[in-house]
Amino acid sequence: MVNLKSAIGQLQEKLTALLKQYAHLEKENQQLKANLLQQTNLNQELSQKVIDGQTQLTAALMNQGASMDPAEKAKLVKKIDQFIKEIDHSIHNLNP
């Protein structure tokens, strides 16, 4: 009878520990989900900003392109491409 009470006591202790661990993991899971949602929203905002920036840049280039020297134009396009690569790299680093 004593062994049975002891075994039940040990089971209750283990169950209590498991329930505490479950509650902790559930809380951590909710925090991670909220963080993921926040990062996803940030990623979407940054992507939209990149698209808007590319649109504005294309419009500006078209306006300036007619009067620009071809060498300067190529230099500007190269610089813009580099900026776009850096932005894309930054966005890629935000995604887990």
C-alpha cells in the first residue's frame, strides 16, 4: 500500500512538472507566433516600399534619360542595380 501511495505521489509530481512545462511552451509558442506575424508584416511593408521605390526610380530615370549622357546613364543604372541588390539582400535576411 505504501508503494502504491509513493508511486501515485511520484506520478502526480511528474504530471505537475509536465503541466508547468506545457504551459511554458504554450506561452513561448504564442510569443513566437506573434513575432512571426510581426516579421511577416514588416517584410510585406518593406517589399511594398521597394516596389514603390523602383517605380519612382524608373519614372525619374525615364524623365532624366532623354537628356543624360550615355556613360552617366550606365553609371546611374549600375548604382541603382547595386542599391536594389542591397535592399533585396536586407529583405532576404529578415525572412527566417
